[in-house]
Amino acid sequence: MAADWLGSLVSINCGATLGVYQGEVSSVDQTSQTISLRQPFHNGVKCPVPEVTFSAIDIKELKILEIRNGSNGVSKRSLPDPSSSTTGYSGRKDKGGGCGANGQISSAPVTVPGKAEPRIQEGGMSPSQHYSKSYGERHVDMMSQNKGFRRRHNSWSSSSRGANQATPKKNGSKNGQTKNKDDECFGDGMDDVLDEDFDFEGNLALFDKAKVFSQIESSDRRGNGARSRGTPAEQTPSRYRHDENILEAKPVVYRQITVPQPEAKEYSTDSGLVVPSISYELHKRLLSVAESYGLSLERRLEMTGVCASQMALTLLGGPNRLTPKNVHQRPTVALLCGPHVQGAQGISCGRHLANHEVEVILFLPNFVKMLEAITSELTLFGKTSGKQVSSVKDLPDTPVDLVINCLDSHENTFLRDQPWYRAAADWANQNRAPVLSIDPPVSGQEQAVEAKWSLSLGLPLPLPERAGRVYLCDIGVPQQVFQEVGIKYHSPFGCKFVIPLHSA
């Protein structure tokens, strides 16, 4: 009786692990309880081996797709349903075998289609046409159907496979199995697509950049919530530039310093703040009030020396010149001082420069009696490596790196007629080194030495054009001291002690 089922087409469901096999029955062994299929298909994909043998223990469900009874052709069949082969199994495990002793199948129903059911199959063929073809021919027809069916077929096939599949008993090798699967899944319908060139210009012309960016901006405005409500003038921008402040700032007031008697000349800082010049009388009064509150002459000399030395070190090259690796090129500074407060300021600057490994040559004429401030500064300067000379002949014949001029005084103008003054001024003008003047006199007095830079203290004086570029240093006068002399003052220095000034 087992021979009556040879040649029939069956579908064997071996569970989620082994999957579903379809094929033509080639042999049925009742003794060993096995069934073999030729030209098998595993989960809708043709197997690389010609025949597969199953044990009754592995069979969960068996369906007869087509019964071939000898040479009479097709007598009974059930129409194949891909979904029933994956999810329609009953889940029973009959250890007695999927095949009975009489060779009949007990686990799958067999339906006989009536003559009044001319149902058309999915591929567009009638049942009679479907039965008249062999199983291999029908598979070829199914593989040549449209791409939509191929995608559904592949999805159904891949979903019926489990994560960990065990290999059933097979007759044959596994060589080429992956290649055949790739060819059957991806091998069709790609030649036409690859032959067509992609139209970059045409697709680029379809992109409207202005429209897309307008949509992005409109979506940003809608996403701002409360920001997007109100008139356009009241709306807060959703994005700020890197130089914009999110917080609303008050308008900048550039004239933050006002004096009771403004001079004709005004200066401005790099940030635009206006710094007015003051007369020498107001400057003298300011220092006198500051001294009455404790800002003594010694403190002012120290602050002036520090600020002037910092400026001089910057002019000499700063960190590019003054490094431990550049000991053989130490800068040389000639310091020209007179017997007055301005001269004491220059000596204080020279002491700080000498402490920073600068070769300082101090010129100061011999006087029988000098100011106490000069005597104190000379005592401190004598403890440095600086050199002091009293004659112009002892000054270097070669150009130095910088000349600091402290010869002039605001009050003692008669010193300009002294021989030592004229000799020192001539030496400075003939030397090709740039000149820095510390606290130069006001414009009413013509300077004997033309300077490239001038350093003013506290607030600038109306300096002449020969004073060069003007700098301002902070000597530590408190704000209320400025207010006491009638000056509305707000510090223009920021984070620095020496700032450049520009003619307004």
C-alpha cells in the first residue's frame, strides 16, 4: 500500500525549528518509519540536495497537496496555502509516525475540488491548468510572477524560519547553498535597474532650496511657543549670533568721564570710551587730594615705575625677547632723568627693568642737594645691576634698544637752559633708538626730545604732537577722590593698568 503514495506532492511541517518542506514522495519505509521527498523545497526555497528523508518523530503535520495514482494523473489534492504551512499546523507530535501501516496519511485533511469551483489561482491560471503541470513547472511559473508576489513570497518564507534551525537528515552536500539562495532571492529584475543612468541634474532641479529653508524657518517659529505670538516687532528671535547677547543690555554710554572745565583735546580708548584731558592745575589738585587720603608720593612713584616698566618691557619685545634661551641678547635701555619728581619716576622704572634682566644705564647729573624721593630711589637702584652715569660722554655711542626720557618737569622750566640738559637731549635725538617719555609736560611747553610714545598718569594732559602716541596708566587714585575735585569718573582701564589712547 505504501507504493500507492509514490509520486504524490506533500507538505511536511517539522515545527518551528526545522521548518516546512514540500516535495514529491520518492519512498515510504514502514519499517523505519521514514518518508523521502525528491526535489524538495524548504520554506519556499529549493533545496540544493535532490532528496531529503524525514523520520516520523520529526513530523508535526503532513498535508497532501496532490495525489498521483499511477498513470491516471491527478485524482485528489488540496490547494496550497502558504500561510497554512507556517501557522496552520496543529502542533501534535505523534510518535506512532506520520504514516499509518496501510500507507494512509492521518494528520492532513484531503479536499476534493468540485466542478462548480472554477477558482482562479493567484498567478492567473485556472485549477485545471494548475493540475495539468508538474510540480517543477509550476514552481518555474511561480518564480516568474510579478515583483509584488515575490516580495510577499520572500517575506512569508523568511518568517517561517526559526532563529536556531537544526539540519535534517539529507542526502547530498551543502556546497553552493548560500549562493543559490541569494540568486533566487535577489537575482531577478536587477538588470533593468542597473542599465538606467541616474539623472542627477533632473533630480537636483526638483529641489527648491528657498522653499525648504522657508519651511524650516516657519517650523522654528511655530516651535517657539510664546515667542511666536505678538506682532513681528515684539517677537524674540529664535537664534542669536555668536556675538549677540541673549540678555537685554542697556545702551552703552561712551562718555563716562566728565571734567568741570573740559579742555579742547579729548582722547578715546580702543573700546570707544571718551577720556577728556585736564589741565595741569587740576591734575596737581587731584594728586594733592589723593595724597591727603594716604596716596603718598612714594606710592605714586612705585605705581608709576611698575606701569612704565611693564610698557617698556612690552616695547622691548615682551616674551619673545626676554626668555632664558635669549640671555646673550639682553636689551639695553638708556634712562635720562632730571633732579625732580619726574626724574624719580624714571629711576623707579629703571629699578624694575633691571630686576627683569634688562641692562639699564641711568643718566643723572650731579647736584649738591637732591629731593628726598630721588635719594631713596637711587639707594634702591644701587642694589640692582644697573649702571649710573653723570656725564653724557659715558652714555653708549651705539644705538640702544630704548631711550626713556624723564628730563622735563612741569614747573622747573629753567633746567632746559642747563648744559647737561642740552647735551642729554642732543644725545637722545642723535641716537636712533625710539624714545618713551614718562609724564611729559603740557602742550604749552615744547619738548626738546621728540618721543615716539608718551605715558600719562591718571588722566591725560593736552600733549603736543611731538609727544607721539599717548598711553594712560592707572596710579591708584580712588573714584571718590575724582568726585571730590569735581570729576565724574568711571575707570576706562578694564582689566589693564596701561591702555592706549587715540586722538578724538
